[in-house]
Amino acid sequence: ILQGKRAVVTGSNSGIGLGIAEELAKAGAEVIINSFTDRPEDHALAADLAARHGVAVRYIAADMSDGAACRALIEQAGGCDILVNNAGIQHVAPIDEFPVDAWNRIIAINLNSAFHTTAAALPGMRAKGWGRIVNVASAHGLTASPFKSAYVAAKHGVVGLSKTTALETAGQGITCNAVCPGYVLTPLVEAQIPDQMKVHNMDRETVIREVMLQRQPSRQFATTEQMGGTVVFLCSPHADQITGTAISVDGGWTAL
Ligand code: NAD
């Protein structure tokens, strides 16, 4: 359903971004994957996606903490019909001990990058009269947890930016929405399981259910495929009138 559309997915050489890139490629879109590194394995990921789905896939290195690099990514891609702002990092510390550098990097990568890429992508979308912007926020774009001040502030900001973008593009064939994942089993989360098992002296299944998924009523991880499927849905004609909203994919977390 996405043949002839070009998609840029920021922060997509692993985890949710890669899952989204996969589903977009499966749906026939040309895809640009991105991270800040420029290693042979990054380009190999693009070649693998292209071969498996028979679509054009390029890897473009760009550091999403740098506003000029965010805008250059869109330019190097040749513009895009679908923009998925997914790059994100986390740091956990009490506010009064939160390193200023970590605060600034989280706001830059998780929030400011979406402003820059959106600003760069909109003129091309307006010229074509079609565009889809999907911002990957989080359950933490709608609720808070202690010790995640920068992340929660950035993700609430992403939800607000999505609403404003929706209002500025309404009626122009362009939609903008936020997707709010709960806990998703990405390599990042997988890597935390052995530590949590040690700290809590629990087996894998118990630590996942009782500790990691304590706030997710389904007690099941969301998957990167489900994130990709939600993005593809938002890019489909069924979602033409869905704009300015935040879609939770969180096993009921934010219903609590
Ligand atoms: P991840 O670490 O696997 O992916 C993050 C991606 O961003 C990677 O591809 C990484 O290379 C890239 N990235 C980091 N810094 C970058 C930079 N400066 N420039 C360009 N790219 C950069 O983590 P993930 O779990 O897949 O997270 C993806 C998004 O989903 C993030 O925005 C995160 O906040 C959000 N999210 C994740 C979860 C979860 O449970 N995993 C839950 C809610 C929201």
C-alpha cells in the first residue's frame, strides 16, 4: 500500500526504529534508515532490508543531537513522504542530581530532532499534497515516572509538537500523530534483564512479569512489529482523518 512513498525513520539501526523500517519496507515504501554511526553493518542492514522486501533502502548517517544534521538528513534523502521521528535515549537520575549534559542530550535527540526534521520535510509534503509524520513518543509522553525528568519532559513535548504539527497541516493531505509505546522488548530492554534478575534474585519470567512489566497491565511486552504495524496503519488511507492524536500501544499502562 505504500509503493511510491519515501520514508525516513530516524534512529533505525536497532529496536523499534528498525521494526518500523521493516514494516514500511514490507508495505512497499522506499526507506531511509539512520543512526549517528557510519559502520559497514549499518549499510548492510539497509542492503538486507532491500533484498528481503524488493524495495530501495538507504542508510544515511546523521547525528540527531545536531539540528543542522537533522535538516541535512531530510535533504540528503531527497525529501520524504513519510517521516518517523524515532531516535531516542534515556538517562535515569533524581532531578537535583541530573547531569546537565544528559538533560541537554535527551531534549536534543528525543524532542528537538523532531522539530528540525519536521520543519525540513513539510515544504516537500505540502508541494505533493500528501504526507505522514509519526512521532514515537512513549507512555511517558502521557504519564510520568520518578527519576526520568528529561525523558518525560521530552516525550510530553513530542506529544505537544505532534498536535501543533497536525493543526498547521490540517486539510493539506498531511497528518501528524504520536505513537506511545509501553515497554517494548528491544535489545536495549533485553540487556537489562540479566541485571534485574540478579538485583531481585528472580528468574527471567518473574522479573519480566513482576518488575519490568509491573505497570503494564497485560504483563506482556509490546513488539517492534506492532509498532511498525501501527505506523503503517497511520500511513494508510484508513487513517486519513486521524491527526493530532496520541495512540497508545502499551498493554493498558495509561488506562490505569
Ligand atoms: P534503541 O536504543 O534500540 O533505539 C534507539 C535508536 O536511536 C537506535 O537506532 C540508536 O542508534 C538511535 N540513536 C541514538 N542516539 C542517536 C543520535 N544521536 N542520532 C541518531 N540516532 C540515534 O531503543 P528503542 O527501545 O528501540 O527506542 C526507540 C524509540 O522508542 C525511542 O524514542 C524511545 O524513547 C522509544 N520508546 C521505547 C520504549 C521501549 O520499551 N523500548 C518504550 C517507549 C518509547
